Amino acid sequence: MDKEHEINNVLIFDVWGSYAHFRRFYTTTSPLTFSVPPRTALCGLIGAIIGLEKENNEYLKYFTLNKASIGLRLLNPVKKMMIAENLIHTKNAKGPGMNLITERTQIGFEFLKDQKYRIYFHHTDENIYHELKENLEKHKSFYTPCLGLSENIANFKFMGEFKVQSKSDEKYAKINSVLPIEKVKDVNFKRDGEYFSMRVPIEMNVDRVVTKYSDILFERNCKPLEVNLTGSYWMVMQDGCSKENFVFIE
């Protein structure tokens, strides 16, 4: 199906937290974080707000690319820091009490600091779409929302439900969201900015096997990307005027 003819509106909400960690799958002794949350992490966050079943990763079946459309915008610059954490060896514990655990290993974790994101969401299942909308309006979540790790508790704010229009430009368009590189023909690097790309998981099945990866392009200081795209992008409409432009992560 062609989503451009199906999507008329999206839910937009902001999420933020003091710390975030989205572990890179290829790191070993020192856990490093992706610079932006992968789409798979956003699926977990949205699933937590709605309350989709966590057991056996059942919630993931609702976030396949043909069902859930998710976009991401950076609202705070990407900042990273290292924090040393003490990991305990529970397998060698000499009793049930935490005070009896004597073996520990200190490992440096890379964290994102003071991050804030804007999420654009649409779903083919109207029940899921409206359940998320209702919980966002009431500032209610079923599980505690977090940014990657359970201790990185996040807050969120519903910005509203907005009409969107699909648009294609032969010339450069200013896009506020992160972009899958496969959708980019050309980037105007004459604009000041710090441009990065990173390969991230996009879709995962219930066995937690990644079924798709993509390279994501972003500007670390939240500036819009001026790009020539292979396809269309979405304009968020407010009072008949374009408010911001984004592309879904696919």
C-alpha cells in the first residue's frame, strides 16, 4: 500500500530525560550508545505508553514497517558523557541477600545527556492510534517510559494531532527530522552544521532478530537538513500553513 494516500494526520509528542542510552549492538566491554534512538527503541517507548504486551516481545508485532510509521526530530543537541557503573556478579552470590554479593566489576557506560526528541506517529490500526492519543492527552502511561535503559526515566508531552500533506520537491527542501540516507539524493553541505550518519536497527521481530538496518543522517545541533530527496516528505499543517517537515524512518 502507498502510505502517502493513507495518512492524513499524525500524533506528535515530545519526550525527554536527563540521561539516555541506546546500546550499540557491536560493543563489548564498554557499552557505547547510538547518537539517536533507533526506531526499535521508539517502538518500545510507544508500546510502554500504550501498555502493549511485553511478554515474549509481543508488542513488536504491532510495529512492523507496514503498520507503524514513526519519525524522529532532535530538539536538543547530541551530548555524550562516560559514567562508571559497578556491575555485580549475581551468579557467584553466597546467599539471597544483596549484601552478600562481593564480586563487582566497574565498567564505563556512554550516556546521552539532556536529550529531547519529537516523535511523529501514525498507525494503520485505529485502536492503537487512538489509545496512544488518549494516553498522551491524559499524560498517562501503562509502563514507565524510559530512554533505552529502565533507570533512564523519561517524561513526555502531547503536542497534538495534526493534519499532514505529502509533498515532493525537485529542489532542496528543509527537513526537521532525521533522515534515512537511502531517501537522500543530495545534501546542501554549504549550510553550517555538524552532519553525522549512523547505521541503526529499524525493524525487529518477536525473536528480537533485526530484520532491517538503515543509515540515518542527522545534524547534531538540531538544525534542519537541506536535502534533495528521492521521494516525498511530510508537511505538518497548522492553521492552513506548514509548521515543520519530516520523513518517516523506514
